[in-house]
Amino acid sequence: MKGRRSDEPRAADVEIGVTARARRLRFHRKPEAEVEFRGSPEVESDSHSERKNLPDEVEPGKTYRDVRVGWVGGARLGEQTVEELEERIESKARETRKSKES
């Protein structure tokens, strides 16, 4: 992308976040969670969570109080895809300018 150093990370093209709070929370069994990003064309993705009063590994039957969990997931198109899209946009802009000049 123009105006950006090659070693600078590019911001996500799409980002989704959620926060959940609970006064009391108890698990009957250990939860199984999985995050998967799919996409075509090439996609780079990342996610992370922040927890308050809730450990990464919860204990079944234990009550956790004043819990807060935040999760954010983001994805961005691969550099090659971005370059291809930028070229398409530029090409369309040239075509539009030409048709207006005619």
C-alpha cells in the first residue's frame, strides 16, 4: 500500500469484538472453544481475549464472580490480493475518466 513502510503491520480490513459480563458464572464441564478464520482470497487473521476474574483454564463446579471477558478477532486480505484490488480500482478509475472525457 502506498505511504506505508513495508515493515509496518497493516490494520485489519474487518474486525469483530464482543464483551460479556456476569455476576456469577459456573461451568458444569470444561468448555471447548475454537476460533477459525476461513476465506478466499488469501486471508491473514488474528484474535485475542482479555479476562477479568476468569482464568484461562476454568475449573468445573467452581463459581467465578464479577466476570468480564472481551474478545476481538480481525482479518485482512493478503498483500497480493490488496495489490490486485488496488490495480482494479485504478483501472476502473482510468476507464471512468476516459469515458467522461469522450
